[in-house]
Amino acid sequence: MHFHFDLTDLRLFLNTTDTGSITAGAARTHLSLASASARLRGLEASLGAALLTRGRRGVQPTAAGQALAWHARSLLQQVGRMQEDLGDYASGFKGRIRLLCNTAALTEHLPEPLGAFLRTHPNIDVDLQEQPSHRIVPELREGTADVGIVSDAMDLAGLYTTEFRRDRLVLLAPRGHALARRARVRYSESLDYDHVGLPVSAALGIYLDDQAARLGRRPRTRVRAQNFDAVARMVIQGAGLGIMPEAAARRWAGQGGARVLILDESWADRRLMLCARAWDGLPNYARALIQALMPAAGEAI
């Protein structure tokens, strides 16, 4: 069977079913009523099936019409994305992306690959915000954020996901501390001692407080610092213990003689996941960002 119709026919059919009127559908498609009626009759003849039931109160799609409407909407969306993609080759990517990520991604893993992406895509801006993983996921599902970087401990069902980086949390202990000779330590054991923490609004700080609450405990936080480097410098001076990504801890342990202890908790050995509501529904410039942030395109895990 050979079908004969064009994109205007499909747009006319969708406009007609959406408005429930051939007259309104014709006007929305910028066609005369006579031309629209002829196109709809031709569409039905080409498909060999009635697509509309016509009545005094307007038109309604038949079962065949409902099937055509679904395929027509999908096809026209694909055509729109194709036009957008091809247009970008002529004018360059342009857009703004809302990217939400947790503390570890923002401070340890994201700056270099994101900076490189922005350098090579001067017409793309990124609204970058730090939030806990459990607050990022609902925003992705609701479509209020384009891309998120979250812990794999979250329920990510229904989202597009791909691995961003491995992110193991460790304990940094000052030289001479009671735990410093240990190789591994449970989080509950560390809660018996003073901690140097992150701001109360920091995503990782909220995450650690939640883990302590599950144990019926609260961290003994003597002071809060703005970032991992400041936490590590105060740990080295003996202010308390610090929990941070392994990369940050080892960077400072080598300089100040502090000890890095494995945090012996399943939730401490994390994968950070790049997430979006749906790959096909993303603007092409957001898809380009995700591809640029994947490990193969950036630093190795």
C-alpha cells in the first residue's frame, strides 16, 4: 500500500482533531476551508479509511484517525528536531541548560569537563546549582531541570541515566588522632569524635546528616567550612575529622601528613550518574553537554 500525503496534511489533520473543527483546523494551518476539506478527503482516500466522523457539533477522530494522530504527532516532533539540529550546523549551538548536581560533582569532578565544554560552545550558557541528590531527581522528573548529576543510591526509574564518575567518600584524620592508625572505619565510630563539616546547605552535608540520623546520631561538628580544601586544611591542623571524596582527601593528605581512612559503608562507595527526563526530549545542546561530560569524553574514572 502506498500513502500519498505531505507534512501540511499531517499538520492540518492534527489541528483539526485538536480543535474539533475543520474550519478552525484550516485557519490554524493557514489554508482555505475548501483546500483543507480537499486535503482531508485526499488523506482518507490515500489511507483507505475514514479518519473523521462529521457531525453538527464538529468532527471527532475515528479509531484509524486516533492512530494517525499519534504517528503524525511523533513524526512532526522528529521533523522539528531534525530542523533544529540542521540549523545548529549553520549557526552553532545556542541555548541555556539548567544543570543540578551534588557537592562532590560540583567541586571535584565537574569544573574541568564543563569548562572545556563552555569554551568550545560559546553560545551555550549553563545555570549550575548545587542541590542534594534527593531534591534533584524530582526536578528532573517534573522537567524543571534539564540535566542532573546524582548519586546512584537514588531511585532513578523512568529517567535517562549514564555513569559520570565514581565517587568514593573517605575519612580524613589528622596525624596522631585515635583513628589515624586504622585502615578502615565505620561511620558510627567516627561520630564519637569531633568533625569539620561543610555548610548546612551543602548537598554532601545534608547527605551525611541523613546517614547519621539513621543511626540515631548527630555529627559533633565543631566548625563548618565552605569547601573540601578548607575542611582538609583544618583537619590537618587537628580540628577534627573530615569526610570528603577520595580525590580531595588524598590531595591534601600528601601535603600535610593526614591519614586517609576507607569509610566502611556501602553508601560511601558511590557512582555519580548523569540523568535527564528523557534523551529524545532534550534540546540538542543539552544532549551535547551530556556527551561531553561522559568519562570517555572527559577525564578517566
